[in-house]
Amino acid sequence: MFQRLSWLFVAFILVTSVFMQSAHATATVAEEGGSESELDLTLRTDAAALPVVTANLGTLESPASHMLLLDYNTGVVLASKAADKKMYPSSMTKMMTLYMLFDRLQQGTLSLSSKFTASEKAWRMQGSKMFVPLGEQISVEDLIRGIAIQSGNDACVVVAEGLAGSEAAFAGQMNEMAAKLGMTGSHFVDASGWPHADHYTTAHDLAVLAAALIRDFPQYYHYLSEHEFTYHGIRQFNRNLLLREEGMHVDGLKTGHTDAAGYGITLSAKDPQTGRRLILVVNGLSSEAERASEGERLLNWGFLNFDDLTLFAAGAPVVKAKVWGGAAQEVALVAEADVVMSIPKTGRDKISITASYPTPLTAPVEVGKAYGSLTITLPNGAVREVPLVAASGVEKLSFFGQIGRAFGL
């Protein structure tokens, strides 16, 4: 009787273990999970008290602690809150890990079918997981999806070790790339966003990184918009809930969450009618639902309150500058590319456009050389400067030519 009960007990334990493992695999797990005891919680609370600054001087509030809304096409910041203040990026870090991986793919030193081995460190990673088997060879394409869709901390370690030999060495490479991209307020310690006091960024820097992913790797960007991924029989869904909202036209990028950072997300959406693309970074929200609703609200605000207008076409004369001592007495100064700006739908009379250049220019004038600048100032004081170049060359008059002009000959 005792023997029979013992076998029943063992069977119960085995069944319970399998059930718990399955439940853990299919449940939505926290995106991070490390010790946060040394993190500075005032980063979030102090930033949350700051106001939102908008490009149209409109009133806008947000429960996010950190926020930046950027027009990708024009580079204009439409709204921001503590955008240059330090914050913890949590799993939004993984955008940099993907950037590093995409960069190697584009260089041709890797292919999507290349494989990396899952180390014990990767296998033991907690928080959100791809559930990599210990010692298994995993393709780069599966790892991309494991990071972009499943937010796998373990997949990030596999990639870091595969590309750099160790996660610490990979973090060093991440910092080098951040500097190259102009992310001046960031410092990375790991590949996943695992909590660490010295692992931080800003909303501005994440927007820069998101824009770089879209611009530099259009052939790989689609991975950041995929809804689900099944690996080793474990099906997981993208935590970016706005990907499922068809009317929003959101096509990426990455979510994040820790207790210290709150719920965050970096989003991009493109209006199919106008081609306008907005990038939004928010952090410090209280729940997954608030993350989605605030993302939707702020993107809609950006699309509704601004238009992208072409102020000057490429090559069209902006001003005509006088030329002294030249075969021609004036030359057109132009912008080399279309000057497109995000313009508020209200308050457009408060926009200032000025052209600055020395007058007169002294011959010779070189075609295509910058001789001045166009300055566009938005109602909130934000300034954009565009170089003005000579549309044509002007040769210097000879001595006798100058004498003849002086006498009207």
C-alpha cells in the first residue's frame, strides 16, 4: 500500500512540474526581473513632475515620466517631457541589441541562417524568455524574433556572446555604437536591459535609435512588427498591443518594463495617406494598458495637430544675393533638398523664416557651395537651420572687366 502511494506521489509531482513549466512558458512574464534595490527611483518621480513642451504651444499633459514625440520625416520634436533626463530603458534596450545584429547582417559577416550556441548564462536568464535550450545551436533569424517579439533576455545573451564573446564586451560595443549614432545620454551595461544602476538612457536617445533602425535597416524592420512567434512549441505574443490596432498604422518598435522604470514603449506609426511617420517614446507608466492607451493618444495628437509642408523645393531660389566683382551681379541661393517642416495647424502666423548671408558675395562664387543659411523658428522657439548654396557659379571679372562695368560698358 505504501509503495503504491509513493508512486502516486511521484506521478503527482511530475505532472505538477510539467504543468507549471507549461504555464510559465505560455504566461506573460515580466520583461525584466533583476534586483532593483540600487536603482534611483527619483529619476522617474522627478521627471513625472515636469511639464510637457509642445511645438505648437498647445496644452498637453501625460502621465508618463519621460516622453518624446518626433516627426521622423522632418526631425521636428512635436512634444517632449523630460526627454533629455536620465531614465532606465528596461527592454527597450533590446533595440540596440537588434541594431548591432542587423549591422552585422548588412555587412555580410552574418546571415539569417548563422547559428549561435546557448550558454548556461543565457539559459539561466530570468524575466522574459525565449526559452533557449542549454547548448542548442539557434539561428540568427530565430534569435531576432526571440528578441523583437518575445523580448527574450536569454536570446539577448546568446547574441551578445555570439557577436562579442561575452556580454560585457558586447556592452562596450553597444556604447561605441551609441556614440556613433549621437546617443549622448546613454550608457549600456548589458544586452537586455536587465536592471543596473549604470544602465540608462534618455527618451531622446531612444528616438534617435528608433529612427536609425528604420532608416538603416528597412529590410529587417519588419521583425519589429510581427505579432507572435512560436519557438520549441512555446507560443508568445508581441507585447506591443498597438500592432493589433489597424487604424493606428503602428509598425514597431519595442516595449519595456521594470518596477523602477515603469511601463515604457518606443513606437512608430506611418500614415498611409500622407507618408508621415511619427516616433514616440514613453516611459514610467503604470500598466500595460496605460502604455497602450497613452501611446495611441499621443500618436493621434501628433497626426491631428501638425502637417508636413514643403516650404521650399530643392533648387528653387530662396533669395538672390548680390555679387561684387563677378561676371554676374547676383546669384540665386537655394536649398539642396526639399525643405519640409512639421507645421502646427494653428498658430502658423507665429512661425519665423529668415535667410542669412553676407551681402554682397565676393566673386568668384562656387556652384553648390554654402554661402548662407535658412532659419525656421517654430512657435515654441525650436529652430531648424538649412544651408543655402549657390545655384550657379559666378566667375570673377578681370581688371578691365571691372573698369568697363564701372563706366557702364
